[in-house]
Amino acid sequence: MKRVSKMLAMLSILLALVMTGSSCIAQETEVTVLKADFSSHTGVPYFKRQNLFSVSYSFGLGGDSTSYLKSVGTLNGLRSENMRVDLSMGNGGLGKYFAQGTIDNMRNEFFALDMLMKKLYENGTAMYLSYGYMPQLLQEEYGTFRSAPCDYDAWERLCYDIASHYRNCRLSVQAHEIWNEPDLKDGKGKKVFYSGTWQEYIMMYDRAVTGIRRADPFASVGGLSLAFVNYFPSGDAYAFFDHVKENGLPLDFVSFHNYGTSSYRKHVDIMNSWLSSYGDTFANVGLHYNEFHVLDTNGVTTEKASCADAASKAMAAIADLVEMPTVTSVNWATWRDNGEGLNMVGNKNGERYAVYHAIAVYNDLPVDRVSTTEDKYISCMAAANDDYAGIILYTRSTKNKPVTVEMNNLPYQGNVNVYVYAIDREHSSVLDGCESDELACIEVIENVPVEGLSWTGRIAPRGIVYIRIVPVGGEPEKLPVWSIVNGASIAGGTASVLKKEYYFEDRGTTRFSEFDLGTFTAWAGMGGEDKGTAKGSVILGELPASLTVTPAFYRNGSFGMNAYLVATYMDRDGNEIMACRFTCGENENVGTEFEEGGEIRLVTPEGFDGVLRLEYGIHDSGRDAAVKFKVRKGE
């Protein structure tokens, strides 16, 4: 066994205190022992819902319009599924040249947005568009970008044109959100982004989603985009939901924002309560925290927002959000900023900061969660797939924390290599004085037997340690989450994901569903429930000649496994052409039976240019039972 270490031997054995400048860091001597059991799958999997947000002005508008190219290469390392970007029409943003000409003959210049979108896809991330604000052409007399439209027909036509353009370009926009923070007021009570009435916002949403869905029947649409959920009048929320329900409008998600750690759980509870009050009417509606950070914006600086202390705080929030299956996207503010603020990479040089590394580490952790023991001061996340395993340790303690992690029942034969990374004030944090912006590898253990594997070291104050276990021989190179192939946006190297759909039978449970783009795998699971249904679906375009789907189960020994998959081929307007149902379990008696590990082959009809909808689900299969369907290109 060869052991190479950059980390000093555990100083806790020798010292009670480590002096750093004028401060004293308490050094504990007692070693905490944690265990990860890789044969025990439990809880909500580690879905990759940690995404990005950047404002229009972070892309160098008004100055060097290509300044973001210095940073765009960092997106590959984050492996986020999407980035929310506001168009900021009428306010000098990326939509500056939309709605030119006259009401009856509008012209839209897409050059800047097209360039950005292609760069995002080429570097592994998809676009999430926020449709705001009001272009000058559609403003009332003496209006501003904050105004409601003077012509709702023209507003609908503009939204149609934007959605139609990207559908025709074969670039899949992952979400279409109507407006940004219509409720936000400044310290003097003046509305910041929207000056119209709430009824006008509701009508603006109505006409926008009508136009978008007319252009693209598979578009994921949503709204509200609230700055302060906990202060928003419930009567206004119900007015919005009533209008959507009564008029049969599409609503795939509702969006809202959070800065700080005091209220983000409460925001989710409020939104779930509003939606649940309508029974199953809004059971398909996901929650998007599409501006999120663990620090408040008051007096924030980049040094505060993206230092090592903030990184461990971010990891704790991610672990919390995993336990909220109705939250289907968390867009961290911000990848870049238009000034000193919450940016996770440097605006001028593309340097990666500590919060960047925290999100990248989480997104690298495999999805398949396994059971771990916990400690009062050290939290642990562990997961494994066929290629590698990972363990994330983090602490909010101000003390050095000695720890041993026992890795039991790893799903590999023979020997493994172990790589240990750290994010703390001495590693992976240029804002804390570290020389390099790389994720710091502090230890490598090569060619070690997998049986009885453990690691002993320390977690620095408010630090993060990431342990990566790879079978000797190496892991296959990961396909990018997104790429452009033959001019079209392709996810997981397989097909274009046009839309992900969810179903929440009961928003108070941890039953879950997800389609993970990086591994191109569908999941549905019982969470902490014995009974009930978990299901979801995904709509795929740019289909290969065939797909193979391989099911795998995590079983509860006291219950039978009841799972299903439905493959429906549809034309470009959403009309069904043919469907096949595959089932497993005593309660599933309609369809072709499948077995774990067997292959389901889906052949794309010759000359077909439509889409494939895969619906997957599980029901009444016992606590922690789950099914996953790996989708791959056919041979």
C-alpha cells in the first residue's frame, strides 16, 4: 500500500490549542467514529437539484459583452442541470433588443442570448429563463420596465416568439418563469420590479404561459417568483391559484427566493400548504427556490459570501433541502454577479471560490444514498454507484474535529484508490488566502483493499472533507450533463430532456421521484412511507434509434415491489401515437412484466420526429423501497 499525504499528522494528539495569528482554535483529542454502510439504502437520494442563478448584468452588458467567457469553463466542474437567467427586458438586460419595431410588427434580436445559451450548453448547463421585465414598446404611456403591458395580445405574442425561437433552434429551455419578484419593495415602500396591480400580474401570467405553451406544448412554465413568501398576502396567493385552476392554465412550478438560514424551511411549508389546500389540483407542481443563498444580502461582500465558512453553511443547507422532495430546483445566487456580492466565481478572472467547490462536491457525490451514523457536531453524507463512492463530512463547529470513518460493504471487489479533499480556511478557498483556486486534494491512498477500509483525519473548523473511493483501474469518464450534438441540446449523452414532471400525492411525506440528467436515470421511491404512490415522468426529444432501460430495485423485505414504466410516443403537438406499459409486482397486472436487471428495449419508429414520454412509479412497497430505471442509447 502506497500512502501519499499532504496533511500534517493529527495535531490534536500533541496540542490542546493551535495558535493562528491572534486567535485560538480549540483542538479536540477524542476521535469521533462514524460509519457508512454501503449495503443499506435509505432516505431521499442525493438528487442533483443544486443549480445556478446569474443576473443579466453579470454577462458584461454595457461593457465587455463577452467577459463571462473567462468564467464559463468553470460550469463543467459544477455539473449543475440549469442556470436561471433573467431577460431584464426594458431594463438593459439580455432581452434589451426584444420587442423592437411596432406593436403590429415586433422584431426580436436574439444574438446575445443565443451566444450565451450555446456557451452554457457547451459547458454542461442548460438555460432557465425568467421572462421580465416590460420592453419599452409594451409599456404604458409614462410607464417603466416595471409596468404591466399596455397590450396583452402583444405580450402573449412576445412570449410565444421567445419560446418558439428556442424550440426551433433545438435548444431545450428547462423552465420558463414569468417575471421576477413582483412583491419586492425597497426601504421606502416603493416597488422595485413591478408597479402594476396583482390582478394585472395574474393576467400577465395567463397570457404569457398561453403564448409559451402555444409555441411549445412541452415547456415547463411557472410563476410567482416571490421575494418574501412569509410576508406575502395569502389572499393574493389564492387569487393566483384560483385563476389558474378556473381557467385551466398550465402551472408546473411556483418560484420564490431566500437569503439567509432563518426562514427557508418556513417558506417551503407555506407554499406546500397553499398548494395542498386545492387537493390534487396542483399535485404536479414543484417548488423552485430559484434565488437561494445561506447569507443575507444586507452588507454582503464576496469575501463573506464565498469564503470557507459560507461553504460549510451551504453544505448544511443542501442536506436540509434534500429532505424536501417538493423542492425540485435550488438556484444558488450567484454563479457570477454584476458587482461585489454573492458570486461563486471571480468576475474578472474566473477564480473558483469555496462555495463553488461545496456545490461541485455535492454534485459529484453519487445519487444512491446509503445509511450513515451521525454525530452532534459532524454531519455525514455517503453514496455509491457502479463507478465510485463518496463521503462528505462537514461541521459547523469552531473546533478541529478528529474523525474516523468506517466504510462498510462497499460494492466493489479487490482494491481501491482513496482521494481526500478539503474545503476550509487553509484549503480550496482563495478568499481565505489559499494560493490556488483548485479543489485541494490533501491525501491520496493508493491500491488499498476494500475490505475493512476506513479513513482517519480531522475536519477543520467549519470545514468540509470529501472522500472519494474509486476501484483500481479507474472510473469511466463522465459524460457532461448537457452538450450540443449536431446543433441540438443533449443531456447525459443520450437525448434532449424537454421537461421533467413530478407528482406529490402528499406534500407532507418524503416519497420522491426524479429524472437525474447526469446519469440519465429515473427514480421513484417510498421515502419514509410504507403506503402510497410516488411517480414522475420525463419528456425526451432528439431520440436515438433505440433506448435500453434497465430497472434496479431497493427493496423493503416486508413488502412486495410494485413498480411500473410507461413509454408513450407522441407527435410534436403532444398527441399520443402509441404506448407500452411495463410492470413489476403483485398489484400490477396490466402490461409486460419486467424483472430487476432485465432490459427493456424501446425502438424509435422509423422517420419519427416527435417525443417520448417515460412515466415511472412505485406504490405500496414499504419504507425505503425504490425503483430506478437506467436509460441508455441502444446498441
